[in-house]
Amino acid sequence: MAETKDTGKDGKGGKGGKGGTATAPKGGAPSGSSGKTKDKAPAGAVDHAPKAAEGKPRLQDYYEKTVRPKLAKDFGLSNPNQVPRVVKIVLNVGMGDAGKNPKQLDAAVEELGLITGQRAMVTRAKKAIANFGLRAGMPVGAAVTLRGARMYEFLDRFINLAIPRIRDFRGLPTRSFDGRGNYTFGIKEQMIFPEIDYDRVEKIHGMDITLVSSTSRDDLAMGLLRELGWPFRGETPQRVA
């Protein structure tokens, strides 16, 4: 009777290979490891690394520390919510020939973006006026509305950099309030802003600037602007530290 070869696990031909060591099952942990994987951070983990603190604009900090307490004391305002503050600033450029010269409108939008640090919005006609050749929806200018930190930064630059560049400047009028605490004035040239490059100007144009305050009283709004260093005509402006 013929003898058969031993193909057991301890032999060379066994499934365990030479030496009889068993391999790890498919999909399991490799031999000699504890079967643990590296710990992964959870999906909602918060990075506690130190980050640079964001500072407030200089004029905003001056308002909160100096102007607000002074206004509350001068006008006898016991409620902090009654103290006036600047809510927003609106810059508006009107261009009647924007429909015929779109290149000039694009230049005005770009200039407003440079001045304010915020992209301007193209304003369009709401009604059609046949006498002016105006149709509803035609572009008539550009506008920007500033709030928060950008508003204070623009106001600081306008008071200290742009206004001194106005030719024959004698102060801004005191009668430009609308009776509801808002102040509107106009400038004749956009060249007073240092951000404008003389060589790239397509057309010299003016703009209207409106300062909207949180109060409905003109005397409170005037006191607020005066404390912020607004150069009213016939007055020495308050110096902002």
C-alpha cells in the first residue's frame, strides 16, 4: 500500500508555511501589533492655537472711551441707548450719461472701491423720464454703504487726510442736517482722496456723502460730529487723540 505525504500544518507544505506560524486573518491587525489604530481628532474639534487679536479702528475706540461718556454728560442722557452714534455712511456718485459712457461708470465703481475698501453697487433708474431720455433700469450712477469698522476707518481718513486736500477749504456747513439727525454734504472732486491715481482718472466728478446717526435730533447729531473732529465752518475742530 502506497504511503501519502504529510501535508499537515507543521510540515513545509502546510498552510502555516515554514516554521508553522499562522498568518493574520484577512482584514485583521498585523502580526505583533495590538490592533489599535492612531487616534484621529473629532470632526468638530476646536483649534486652541493662539491667534492674532483683531483691533478696533482708532476712531471707534476714541468714540467708545471718550465721546460717548462726554455726550452723555453734556446732554444729560442717563440711558446709554440714547447716546447718539454713527450708524452708516452712504457715498453716492450720480452720472447722467452712464448709459452712453459705460467706461466712465466702470471707472467710478472702481474709484469708490479704492476709496472705501468695499465694492460699489451700480444704481439704476426706477422710472422712465422721456424728457431726459431715461428708461427704467438704465444705470445712473454708483453707491456704497459703509457700516462697522470700515465706516469708522473711512471717517477717520476723510477727516484727517481728504478734507485738508480740499482747495480753499473753509469748513463744512452746519445747516446740512435733514431734521432727523442725518448729515448730507457734497464734494466737487474725487481727487481729494489719496487713494485716487491722477493718471488713471477717466473723468473728474463729485459725490454726495450722507452720515446717518442713531438719533432723530439735529443737536445731538451735531454734538456727535463735533466731538469726532468734524470741521464745521467757523469752528476749530476737536482734535482726536
